[in-house]
Amino acid sequence: MPEQDSPSPAEGLLDQIADTALDDDYYVVRSTDDPHAREFNTVLTACVLAVFALLVTVAALQTRSDRPATQRERETLISDVEARKELLASREATVDKLRGDVARLSSSAGRTNPAYEDLRVQTADRAASGPGVTVTANPSLRGNDDGFITDNDLQILVNGLWYAGAEAISVNGKRISTLSSIRSAGGVINVNYKDIGPPYTVVALGDTATLAQRFEDNPAGHYWEARRNNAGVQFGVTPSTDLTVPAAPLGHVTITHATAIKGE
């Protein structure tokens, strides 16, 4: 009979590991009839139940105590929403009112106030057109010294036209206002600080039926008639139904402080 081979050292080690894989306590069977174990399990269960009941009670009390605060927050939010609704309604009403104001102002922007427009014409704040006369003046052709036209000559001419009833006047395209000047500087006449030269053209808006005649009859008309006869200056007055004068340059008077007296 052949001799049985003895196990190799590796096979013996594997068998030993397999036999001792579990702890010895694993094989100990505890008796469920132990009274101490049953008492321990009962106490443990009671403790767990007590702790769970305590947690439930605390949660209920916390919820109950938080309820008034939650209610107050809810009421506060409701009140805030109502206040914001009222504010929104107020602003919408304001917007509607402003829209109405803008519409009224826009509709009235195209309308002009006749009194205001007349005032602007009187103060030379805007250009004007209408009937009137055109006065032309040139130096004498004789070459005599007194045949030149001076700033004093033009001043008398303009003042005479105002006296005759002119409503707006320009000299060589320069509007005459309350701040205008007609003077000589370096032998050259300037109006509103702008040099001008002959021929001198004076446009005066007014009633053509009376303006020219009233000018001829006043002292300024007599002065210019004498200048024409004695010095030979050229002078003529031409009525017209369609004349234009520009607005005055910057620096003209605008009414910002003076107000009309009622009843005057």
C-alpha cells in the first residue's frame, strides 16, 4: 500500500487560518433565559421610549411657543403688503395727474399770448415784420465836409422815427433796442458796436398812412430837410407794406423784475 503524502507546510497554514477565522466568542450561545439580560433589555427599551417621548414633548412645546411669533410675522407681512399697495396706488394717481399736466402744457405750448408777444417785440427780443417806411441816406456828392453823414445825424433820424410812431427800427440790419448805441469810433459809425457805412438804410415798422407824414412834421424831419437842402445829403422815405427787422443781439433787455401796475 503506498504511503500517503503528508500535507505541505502551505496547506497546513491555510487549514489553520480557516479553522480560526471566527472569534471564539462567536461560538458561545447565550441563553435567552438569563433574567439579567431580560431586565436589561426592558430598562433599555423604557429609556429609549422615555427619550423619544421627551423629544416629542419638547418639539410640541417649541412649536406652540413659536406660533404667536409666526402669527405676528404673518400679520406684519400682510400689513406691509397692504401699505405697499396703497403706496403704489398713490404713485399711480400722481403719474396720472402729471400726465394730465404734461398734456395740458403740450396743448398750450402751441398757443401764444398776444400781450407777451407784443412785449417781446417792444423790447426787441424777437424779429418783427409788417408795414412801415424805409429811409435811405447817403453822403453828399459835392465832396463838401458838411456833406458827410455823422452818428448825430443817424441818432436824430432814429429818434424822429420813434417820435413819429415807429414800433420797431433797424439801421443797416441792426435792431435798435433800449441798449443800442449809435456812435462814431475812429471816424466810422457803428451800431450795436458793429461798424456800418453808407448807404445808410433805416427800416421803421408802423402805420404807413401816418408814419412818413408825422416824421416830416416833427423836428427830426425838419433837420433832415435842412441837411438835404444845405449840405446836399441824399435822403428819401419810401412807404412799404412788407418790411422786416431782426431781433436785437445778445444783451437786449428782457423783463424779469419789472411788472405792470394794475389799473394803469
